[in-house]
Amino acid sequence: MSQFKGQARLPKFAVPKRYDVKLKPDLVACKFGGSVAIDLDIVADTRFIVLNAAELSVNAASASFTQPHSSKVFKPSKVDGFEEDGILVMEFEETLPIGLGVLDIGFEGILNDNMKGFYRSTYEHNGEKKNMAVTQFEPVDARRCFPCWDEPACKATFKITLEDVPSELVALSNMPVSEEKVNGPFKTVSYLETPIMSTYLVAIVVGLFDYVEDHTCDGVKVRVYCQVGKESQGKFALEVAVKTLELYTEYFGVHYPLPKLDMVAIPDFSAGAMENYGLVTYRETALLFDDQHSSASSKQNVTITVAHELAHQWFGNLVTMEWWTDLWLNEGFATWVSYLATESLFPEWKIWTQFLDESTEGLRLDGLEESHPIEVEINHAAEVDEIFDAISYTKGASVIRMLQNYLGAEPFQRSLAAYIKKHAYSNAKTEDLWAALEEGSGEPVNKLMNSWTQQKGYPVVSVEVKDQKLKFEQTQFLSSGSQGNGEWIVPITSCCGSYDVRKSFLLKTKSEVLDIKEFLGCSIAETESGSSCNKNNTVCSWIKINVDQAGFYRVKYDEKLAATLRNAIQNKYLSATDKFGILDDSYSLSMACQLSFASLLTLLAAYKEELDYTVLSNLISISRKLARIAADAVPKLLDLINQFFIGLLQYSAEKLGWQPKPGESHLDAMLRGEILTTLALFGHEPTINEASRRFHAYLDDRNMPLLPPDIRKAAYVAVMQRVTQSNRAGYDSLLRVYRESDQSEERNRVLGSLASCPDPDIILEVLNFLLTSEVRNQDAIFGLAVSSNGRETAWTWLKDNWVQISKTWGSGFLITQFVSAIVSPLASFEKVKEVEEFFKAHPNPAVTRTLKQSIERVQINTKWVQSVQGEKDLPKVLKELPSSKY
Ligand code: BES
Ligand code: ZN
């Protein structure tokens, strides 16, 4: 039997066709019983049936295999479970006959507290704590609910029946109810059989809910289920869902495949949302929206999340990846399409500009040597959790955007619709998508895209101007500053002096030279000084490469080109996307020690009249990271640097003020919150004072208008800046706000601000609070946004509590966020050693990849700090920078 252990995939001698699953959840004892009858096609001679099961106690005596039209019953002589592989092996005395048969198995399991498999979530009703039963099967946990062939390619139909369900509860599954039989306090609920689908998309929810309902124009019934009394908070998501379903039906050219779509808010939920076929589950914060008490960013999050999960109903559920190697097809594509839908629903959000913020996460992770290719080898179920990362999601979405840009929107959509039709109710691989796009566009998509999906990393394209020629050269970009040896087919686009004059080509080799003499009559090459626009020189031009940041790469300009771009930013000639790109590329080059800290600050100064949300939002997060590096590298200059950052934000802060303006834009509402939060973090006294004033008014009356949801985080962070061991009033008040609120969004906001406190003793208290029963396991990560001062405390705390943390979060993907949030900000070679030694002594396979990445980040920080220390002219540059004083 042991020949089946340690394998990546199940053996292929039996193929499941249909599951008849019966489950009896016991919400009081937190356990369940069940039985499954699986229609199998035995396709090769075998004495073994090998399938998945985990943490189930299988009743060996109940197991049997029978054939239609035969009374013979095959009983396994041996039934063995191998927990570490999540498999169940049944051995029979004789070879099973080729052809159809039915495998019956009875089993029992526990409704666990780990937010995976079949689990328990809790809620309060009329002041009483109650349980609900929920499933989360992706990636590999259907096997925790019933024995099955738990691989995406093993598609089958599912007939589900729930027995002994308390009559007053709502019981949902993928399909509509076919029959409900009430028997006193209990009922039996049967559902229609599903179309053929993968196990990871099967779902069940049993609990107390209210709902709101609507229909699409072609008759799909859509409902949003919320906690009793909160159903009005489901209305916004309902509206988004109906519109999005209609949009996708048109975009993919295929109807939504099921008769209904339910969306449910679950109080305990490990991911943000899950696309179960016809029964999408969400965290409360990703589904609920309250006009009075939710923020603009929350509204956006709900929209994007709903649009993402509904995209999966086609891309993922109808057409499914063949194996986890192609997870990115699911996640990268759903991410890209969610922006497409959001743009159509809310054009004023400029969501494609905001996409760059997302894309940047992919660029950051993929700038590590410990990154992985988009198409990643998976050799064991335990490896799957870790690839739900920025490579699969945001690099995936970014390369799709790059390709769509290159092929054009119309051929792209047409080819996608053909792909969906061709692979519906089946599985596909990356190359199938390329084939469809190649056929639809006539372009060599496969060749072009392999360089992006089959190797890790991406290029930085260096551009030099010389003798009226532009020289392009690609090398792999690594944040460590090391040389990588990747090479890509890079779609280069450029604009000179105006967005009307463009030139594009594919950079297929290491370097290429482009003659720009007649490219625009542009004068960059001729300007003697080349550096900037002076008063006597009326000709003032610039060249921007990677126009609109449509390509997944970075650009490094020579001095001359960089200076003209700085000038173009100052003079507001560039689009928001391009300004974002120049900023982000420069920041990353600085991290890789290829651009000095001083030059980077000089560039930042060019953004001081910036008002675009996405550009400013990135400027803010970059400033915060730079302040951390400066704190380590040049502590004596930190005050000056913080003043400079405060100065950079004054222009926009003054424009926005504290109080929302009637009818102002969604983006201004989000921006105000981010700017004020950052000013508070940088210790800007007037901001902190005003925040405290408004906070106290809010404490007295939670409904007064001085502290609307969009600026609450800023107020909370500001309050925490003044908290110390001996002055804890602000902290205690925030805990009161936390305890008194029943809105997840508000509670997370409080959690997210507590550890911004500069006092390490308070931080330790906050971190310990995260481990108490007052914080749901799903939310603890929000409390890990620790101030620079608290880094050491947090690292020590992680070590001290590793056993508990590992036990509580240890086999899901939440643990990776703990490690990354606490380890990544550290910055010294001693810490690298400490981290390595600690995890050698306390290994956890769920964090192997994340740990390597976090350690690499510590090394990068360390090198960067050293490099900044070597910049002798930094004090001088800093004093000469405009806008240093406010
Ligand atoms: N399929 C995922 C949910 C998931 C994530 C399952 C990780 C198992 C492990 C779902 O479609 C998803 O991507 N959810 C995102 C939300 C989205 C808006 C990016 C999430 O949970 O963050
Ligand atoms: Zn997804």
C-alpha cells in the first residue's frame, strides 16, 4: 500500500463520475456523520482504490464496491488512511472489473475551528452565541468533508442531501433545493444535482440568515444572505452581482451556468471570499456595505471582490485549471476581469489606474530571487496554499493586461469567448489559453507569453539617449541588486513630448537601438544641457517608455532622460499611470542600490502638487517605507526627512481638509483618509491634535458627523501616536470602540491602528490581545501593522508564541502573513541569522517559501541601509530640497 504515499497526484485507475453525498451536521456537538456513494469508472485493472480523505474516521466495514446488474459485493480487505498525504487506500482481494460501479463509504468527522474543510463559525443571536456550519474546500480540503478524488481535473456531478438540519435554519448548497422534508424539529434538505464540476467548488452553509433577492435579465435568481437584521447591508453587493453577471454573460458569450447564485457573509473566514459554484462565500467586510457606516474603500473592496468571484463562475468553475500549476489561470484572470467589470460599473473610480497599485505587489515579490514562475511546479498538496500569492494574482493579472494591450481589446475578447466555449465543463492549461488567443489574433502568443509565465522574474529595461538614437538593454531586475540571467520578449512602447506620438516594438534580444531622428522632431537629443527645461529654452521634451505602465517591467533612464521626466512631472505633462510608473521604478531601483537615496528624494519633490489618488497613495506608501530605512540608516536625519515627507503632503492635505465636501468624489474620500493617516504617523502635530478632538467627540456620540468612516483610521492612528505605558487613555478608549462595535469593518480598523503606537510595551500588549478570544482568528493579521519601534518586540513575541500561533494558524495560508509581516521589516545581518536559526529549530512546512522570501527581504533592507549610510552628500541634498519646511 505504501507505493501510493508521497505522490503528487492520485493514481488514475478509477475515475469518479457522480457523487451522492449525505451529511448530518450536528451544530451543537460540532461533528458530522455522512455517507457517500460514488459512481466510478474503473479504467485499468486494479486491486486498489486510492482517493482522498483527511481527518475523517472512515467506517471500514461500510465500504463496498458494487456493479450495476450484479449482486456481487466487493468488500475491501484493508482500508488504510495516510494522513500526511490526505489519502485513503482500499485494497481488495480480487481485481476489480473494468467498467462502471459504485463505491459506498460511511464516515464521521468534526466541525473544526480551522476555517477549512467542513468547519464551525460562530455568531450571536439575541445575545446568545450560536454555531453555523460552513465549508471551505479550496485548495485541498474537500477531503476533510467526504472521501473524494480531490483534484481539479476529477470533475463529476454532485447530488447533495443534508439530514437532521434544525428546521429553523437556512441550509444552502451549490444548487437550488429539490426537496425539503420537515420532521418535527429537524428537516432533510435535498438539492438538485450539479453540473459536472471540481470538488474544490462544492459548498454547504447551514445557519441563521436573512436575505435580499433580485434577478438578472435572463432570470438567474441572485440572493445575498446576511446575519439576521443586517440584510440591508447586502443590497449594494446584490446590485453589483446582478450587473456583473449580465456583463460577464455578454463578455464571455456564455450564459451563467446555474439556475441561482447565492452569496453569503460568514463571520469566520480565512480568505477574503470563495467562488464556490452557485454559493459564493465571503468575509463580512468583503460583502456588506452600510451607507452610514462603511468607507469608500470598503465599497470598492466589495465591488472588486464580488466581480472577482463571479468571474470565476466562468473562468475557474466552468473551465477549470487542469492542475494547481495553472492556478494563475484562475486567479490572475479573475483579478484582471474584476477590474474590467469595476471600470464598467464605476468609471469614476479610475480603477485601471488603481490596478497599478496591485501590479506593484507582483513586481515587488517577483523582484526576489526566491520568487517562482507563474506556472509553478506543485509536488504535494501541502505546497498549494503558498502559491495564492502576488505572483499568481497580480503578476498573472498584469501579464494578461500586457497581452490584451498588445493584441487589442476586440480580438482578445473574441478569443476568450472561444476558449470558454471550447473548454466548458472541462479543464484547461495555460497553453490552451494561448492557443485560443493565437488563433483569434494571428499573433505568436505562445512564444511571446512563455517568457513571462515559465520563468520567474521580469526585466528592467535601461534606456540611453546618444547621437539621436535610443539604446534599450534588458537585464533581470532583482531588488537585491544582483544580476539575474532571465531574458524576455518585451513589448516596448514609447512616447516623446506628447501622447499623440508613439512608437512600439518587441524587444526580443538583450539590446536594441532605435533611431529617433524623425521620431517626432523631438528635441531631447539636441538640447545641450539635456537636463531640464530652462527659461531660455522653449523646447522642453521628454521620453516615457512603457506608456501607461501596460508592460510588466521596469525602466531605468539615463541621467538626461530622467531629468526631463522629472521636469515633465513637475509641469504636469504626464498621465497618472506614467507618473506612478516613474515613481515606483525609481523607488525599486533605489532599493536595489542602483539609484541614490538623495536622487530618489529629489524625484519625490517633483510630486509636491500631485492630486491623483493612485499616484499619491503610492507616494505615501513609499514615503513610509523610506522613513523606516532612514530611521535605521541615518537616525540623525530622520526628523528632517519626516518634515520633508510632511511637506510633500501639505498641498493635497490642504485641498482636501478634514471634512468631506458634499458630492465629492470617491477617490477624494479615500485619499483624505490615507493622507491624514500618514501625517499622523509622521508626527504632524496639527493633524494629531485635530484627530484627537474629533475622536473625543466620536467617543461621546458614535453618530455625530465629525468622524465619518473614511477618516476614522486616521483618527485612531493619531490617537495611538500619543499613547504610552503611563498615558493609556487613548488605547483604552479604542479598545472600548472595538468591543462596542458589531461591524467587522470598524473592528478591523481599530485592530489595524493599535500597533502603530511608538511605545514597544504597548505594542506587546496589542500583540497579546490578538491571541485572545476577543479577536477572531481571521482578523489577527490586521493587528500586525507594527511601528518601526515595535519591530524587535514583535519578532520576540512571534518566537515566544510560535507554538500557539503555529497551532492556530499553522496549516492554512494565514500563517504566511504572520511570518511575512513580522520578519520582512527587520534589517540587519544578525537578524537574518537569528531568523534562520529559529526556524531551523521550529520548522513549519506551510511557511517554507514565505520564510525564504522574508529573509531575502531582510537582506535587501540591510544592504539598502548600508548603502544610504554611505551617501555622504545626503544631509546637504536634504537641506536644499524644496518643501522641507512647514
Ligand atoms: N479562490 C480564492 C479564494 C482562496 C484563496 C481559496 C486562498 C483558497 C486559498 C478567491 O477567488 C479569491 O481569490 N479571493 C480573494 C479576493 C479577491 C478580491 C482577490 C481573497 O480571498 O483575497
Ligand atoms: Zn480568485
